[in-house]
Amino acid sequence: MTVGVPLSRAWLPILQTTMQRSTTSLRPPSSNALAAALDLTALAADVVIELAASKGGRPEQILRSLGQGKTGESLYSSDPASHNPAQSEAVQVVYPDSLDEHDWAMTEAKGWIEVVVRWPGREKAITFYDPTRLAQEVQSAMTMPGYFAERAVAVVPTVTREAIEAAVALMAQRDFADVV
């Protein structure tokens, strides 16, 4: 099923409704930058989820459709090598052991997974979180030891194979500058 979303028309009413409901839970502007970023990430995830519900699709489909033109053509390629001719070898995402549908459902429910991403001459472990789980991890870390620090973190709307691979494709466009 293809869920096309004309960005300017479809997002505005849903964003307005979501923001009206969420403004009471957002922290005041004086809060730290990490808290503000988490609030915005959670708000964006809420908007994508609501947009998916209103269009009868899944959040991954909505995100994918945002990169499509009016006729369904991709505005960018998911093939990282096509963005950088020097990067001719494929980028590989190595998942923990073999994950079946049940394992993926559990991973999506728990909201995080660590994978290894390999690209020409390099590899890096990256932890993918959904916004809710990341907020929980940050909150927990703030009580003990009093700070949050983790290398190579990426936040996706939902922790699914599709969302992870879409994020990795975008990272590849930037030669993985976000995680090295």
C-alpha cells in the first residue's frame, strides 16, 4: 500500500492538533537543549503516528512518502552509493543474530536495538532508539549517575528494519559524519 502525503496540506492540521495537545507536556523554554530536543523528537513522532492513522498507513510508510514526488518517484535514492560515486561498495547493516517477525515485534516494543553498520573501510556500532525509550534512558541516567552519555545514538520514529535502513541510507549520504 502506498500512502502519499502532500506535505504542505496533510501535515498542517495534524501538526496543529498535536501541538495543541502536547503544549501542556512540553518543558518551558528555559530547560536544557537535550530536553528540548527530546520534546521536539517526541512531537515529530506523534505527528507522524497521527498522520499515519489518519491516512490508514504505518509511520514508516508516511516517512518514506515524504521523500516522494507527486507521482511517487523517489526524491532521493535509498542506495547510499548513488549519492557519492566514490562510495561504490554497499553499506551493510548487521543485526544481532537472526531476527524473525516475533523478534522484530519485541525489538519495536522495547524501543531500541544496537546494530553494526559497515561501509567501505569502516564499521561502527550504532544504537537506535525510538523517542520514548530514549527519553526513558535519559531520565534514568539523570538519577544515577547524573548524566547521559552514549556513543553513536540515532533516534527513529519506531525501531523497525525499515526505519533503521532508511536512517542508515541518510547517514551514508553524509558519509556517516553523524556517527564517526
